[in-house]
Amino acid sequence: MSTREVVTRFAPSPTGHLHIGGVRTALFCWAWAKKNQGRFLLRVEDTDQARSSESSTRGILKDLAWLGIDWDEGPELADDEGVVLGGDPRSVGPFFQAKRLEIYTQHLNELIEKDCAYPAFDTAEELAELRSAAEAKKETFRYHRAEDYDRDDAIARMNAGESCVVRLRAPAQEIVVNDCVLGEVRFGAGELDDFVIRKADGYPTYHFAVVVDDELMGVTHVLRGQEHLMNTPRHQALQKVLGFGTPSYAHMPLIFNADGSKMSKRDKDKAARKACKAAGLKDSPVACIDDAEFTRWMGDKRSQLASDQLSWLGREMGVELPEIDVEDFRASGYVPEALCNYVALLGWNPGMKCEDGTDLERFSMAFLAEHFSLERIGKSNAKFDRAKLLSFNAHTLQTMEAGAFVSCWKDYLSLYQPEMLTRFDDSQFELLASMTQPRCKTLRDALEPISFVIAGDDEIVFDDKAVRKVLLKGEPSGLSFLAEIEPVLRAVEPFQADEIEEAIKAFCEAREIGMGKVAQPLRVAMTGLGVSPPLGQTLEILGQQAVLSRIDRCAAAHAT
RNA sequence: GGCCCCGUCGUCUAGCCAGGUUAGGACACCAGGUUUUCAUCCUGGUAACACGAGUUCGAAUCUCGUCGGGGUCACCA
């Protein structure tokens, strides 16, 4: 074994948001570096001038930081605690490929000189023609340099500034990829064609940039999705002619939707479009989409709206769009611990048992950093199971320390519902947190079990079924108990959960009735429903005055 | 279509490499129980080795074939 330091990298292209597949790749790269006390670096693959954007880069960095996937080298970003992630301690940057053009050019010229690469002048139309001709003959199109290619002439034309691409002369031998997950994968001689390594705009293609950067940045392990498997022989061919080493490769299984379709932002368009169709909308219901654009989008199933337009639309239509990107999951109230834990289980598992004999599935980032292994990465594709993720999220939330839950919830609210933070003081907030923490599955749902607190006393809507069952049925009726309990509650002092519970319990014992006889009518009076957090807390958070007023209002509304 | 990868409960998977398990777990689902309601929690249950050959005393595990699913075939990454 070489003693060389392990270096992994996550290399997103900044053309959109960080999605689930990217999370898993980043997480595994991170974990493998940690496991080996190596480095995890981040590199931005922005060689597609048209599609790359700075805001998308920022978004991806922010998402990774939120997830707890911190990088040792790469673009700098200050996290929530003010710790700066990234940097360039080994001087292997810059980490934006668009800033590395001279480096690529240097290696590229070398290849041209050795006649391992050559300029080509075909137009897009000519190439399309060749492709369709090959297809008509039921053959695979592979570009190869023409027999009568005039190298000197071509180089002269290139130097004269004529627009051209540079292609690699594909090796004729078989290429064997030794993959840590898949084993030996053989690609027959002649499978490769002369692929483009520099585009007409002067930027390297992905293949060329990746190979050069991985070498120069000392990357030892490339973990990526299986969709890249067919790229690997190209990369190895390039490494060979450039005189570079070949890193270890590990191609991970892919992640799909439950129905087997690709997880894509299109799913959001699809859900939103469906809702708009169901509502029979002709014009745009939101200001950020004009009617012409809306009509076009509705009519073209393949068209897509921008992310923020979609979220406005979703809110307006009252539909939940499927979460695709990290920020969707964050907005839906998922916490990074749960998300990372669940995603890590897609295509990997620790192969360990808990003390009770069940398989170990719930673990922290620290655990992953300690136990992650390449040989336990699976080979078969996985379907993303939202129900299981939700269960992980609920479990994480419910097992948090009370204080941790409060600060986590506050962070969430400050981002998505800041008005809630000013509405309650700290002690009220803590009480609310203790009421909702055991019953919420996501941070977004956290207001649900306590919505009766937010509603005004006279805004409580009584559920017919609950009223009939709890208030009207039985002899004596719930309504009569409500009347009897009012003076008891009026006398409770201080008006706090324990004291309230105590007083009600004493009342029930004196009357020789079960708690439910009084608790349920009170619940209906307070919330309109037969469901609420424990009664003491429910009454305490409302305060004595509101409790009495809600009892009165309930009694008045259902007096016969 | 060419090339490549994969195939264990509905889903994620353990077991496979070094053949012998009542094929285990988690989520979901169903049925009970605990709780003043809800949530939690507890107990139990339904449910899988894609198919066919071969090797073997014995195959989820090894071999071959069939079928099925997926990836990829750009001046995108």
C-alpha cells in the first residue's frame, strides 16, 4: 500500500442546485477522506460558459455546509459559526476550472505536439450528418481522423485563428477499468472514438479538465455516480498520453424516484402543472410568471419554470412540490443529520448490528467518518423512499435534546417563518417546543400540533364529530363537565401545567370519573378537536384568561 | 441498436467473495397493547432469493443461458 495521503474531491458543475445524488456523492467522498485522515476538496467545474452561474456555486457551497459536509480545500465559505471552509493550503488551486485555462492549454499543446491530439474543423451540421448516416446503417457513430488528414495544414489553420475543436486520437487497445465497486470492467479495443478535449470557445471539455485537475490536485480516489462509468476509459486514455497516474475509481449506484424515473427538477414542474390543470387555470395565478410564459409552460410538458417561480406557484395552489434539491428538503423541515443518514444508506451500509440484534442503520456523521468503506458500497440502483426519510427525520427530531430542538426550530423559523419568533417570549417558546417536539415529523409541521395557540380565542373552529362525541353524547354530557370544571380552573394558582393537571385530577377523583370525561371536553373547547398535547401544557400556554374565555365560548356555541 | 452495469420482502438492504440460515433487519402496511386525546413507545403479523439449466450430497451463494431494469453513446458535466 502506498502511504500517499488520500485525497477525494467533489466536483459539481454550477448549473443548478445541489440534488440528492450530489449529496450522496459529496458525502461519500467526504467520508472516505475523513476515514483515511486525508483531504476532501471541492472543485467547481464551470467550463460550460453558457450554463454556469455564480449564484448556483454559492448555493451549492451553502447547502454542503448546512449538511455538515465540510471541505478542506476549495472555494472559501464562512459557515454559521464563522469558521471558514476551504482554502488552498497545498497551493493546488485555483478551484474554478474557468480560472485554469492556461494550465489546460499547456497540457493540450503538448498533446498536439506529440500528435496525440489534433485540431478538427467539422461543423455541427457535418457531424449531425455523419451521425444520422451511421444511424441509417445501424452502426454506432465513432469519430476518427480521416485517412488523408493533413496535420501541418490543420495546425496552420488553427494557429491562423480558424475556429476548431481539438480531439484526442483514441487508443486502439482494450482499456480495463479497475473499479473499487464493480471490479474489472473491460472496454474492447476500438470502442473509443476521437472525442473532443477542447471546445471551439477555447474551454476544455469536462474530460480533459477533470483528468488534468485530478492529477494536479493529487486526487487519489474518484467516487462518482455510475453514469460516469463510460467516461472512465476516456479518462484513463487521457491519463496515459499525458503521463499521469490513474486514481482509484469507485462508481456508485444511481438513485431514482419511487416509480423508477429519474429524480429531476421536472418532477416539480409536473406536480405544479397538474395542480394548475386540475384548477382549470388559463392565466398565471402569480405575479412572477406572466400569462404568456404561463401558457407556454402549461402547453409544453418539457418546459420548465425557474425554482422560485415554482415555489410561488406551489404555495399559491396549495400543493406540495416534491423535494428534489437540498434546499427543498431544508424548506420542508428536514434536518441535515437525518438527510445525511438516510442518503448514506442508499447504496451503502455499515454491516454492523445494534445491541438488540437489529442492523445498525441510525448513525451520525462522526460514525460515517470512522466506518465508511468502499467495499461495502452496493452495485444496484436504489429508489428514494420518502417515507423512510421522514421516519428518520422524525426520529432525529424526537430524540434531540430539548435545547437542541429549540435552537434548531428557531433557526428554521428565522428562515421560513420569522414572524413566529417575535410572537412568543423565550419561556413560551420553550413550552411550545416541548409540546411539539414529540409530535412533529418535520420542522415545517412543528406548528401543526400547536396551531390552536396561534389562533385567536374566537377563531377556534369546532369539529362536528368531536363536538357530538365529546360534548353532546353521554349523560352527564361533556358540556356539563365543562361547566363544572370552569370554577376549578379559575381557582388554579399558579396557572401552570402541573398544578392544572393536579386540580383536574382531584376533580375527577372526587366525582369518581375518568380523566377523559373532563380532558376531552376541554380539548374540544381549547382546540376545536379531540386532539391536543397533554392537557396541562395545553392550558398553560393559552393562559388562564384565554382558557376561561374559550370554555365560555364553547359552552355558548353548543348550548341547547 | 452498440457498449457497459445491475437483479433478495412494496422500498432500502444483511447474507454471496471462503455453498448447509426457520433467508435477518429497517421503513411502509395490518392487528393488538400502553397513554386523559394525539404523537411516541411496546408486542405480534403479512411479505422476497427474476426464470431455466449446470456443478454439488446440498445453491440466494459457484457457472452458463434467458428475461427484466438501468446507464451511456454532445463542441453538457
